[in-house]
Amino acid sequence: MTDLYDGGLAEEYHGPHPKPPKEGCAAIDWSASVARTCAIRVRTHTCDCSPTVYELCVAGGLGHIRRTERTAKGNRVSESPWLRDAEAKRLWNVLLEGGAW
């Protein structure tokens, strides 16, 4: 099995589909995207077939989730708090399992 975080997936990989938010799930504190660094690496992303796409991003040992909501009025980009890399991975997994939104 290929590790999602190492970028070793084939080009045809389209990303997972997050499960719907579960009742009582945690709310992620989404805020406006701010250019905190000149280089951010996207480790993995959700499938592009949905109007909302999530990306697990890393830079300088920190990670965050970037959310892009595509609407008729254009794209709205927001991001989760920046966390230590391991914490960002945990938040990513919780989001994918419907435990946070």
C-alpha cells in the first residue's frame, strides 16, 4: 500500500472523498488564507469532483488544511490553523472520516 503523505501515488490518483460530517463533529476554525511563506507543498488532496476541495499542506515543519469552495461567484479559499505536522495529519484524517468540518 502506498503512503498518502509521501506523494508516491500514481498520477491518476484523484484523491479520497471525505465522509459527510457526523452528528456532533468538531468545527475547524477556518480563516482567510494568508501568505505565511513563499513555498507550500500540497501533500495530498481530496477528489476534485466536489465543489469543495481540501488539501493537506506543509511548510517549514508545520501543516494546515486548505479548503477551496467553488461557487458561481468564484472560489473562496480558507485554511485551518497551522499545526505541528503530526497534528495536521491527525486533523486531516478526522476531516476525511467526518469527525470535523
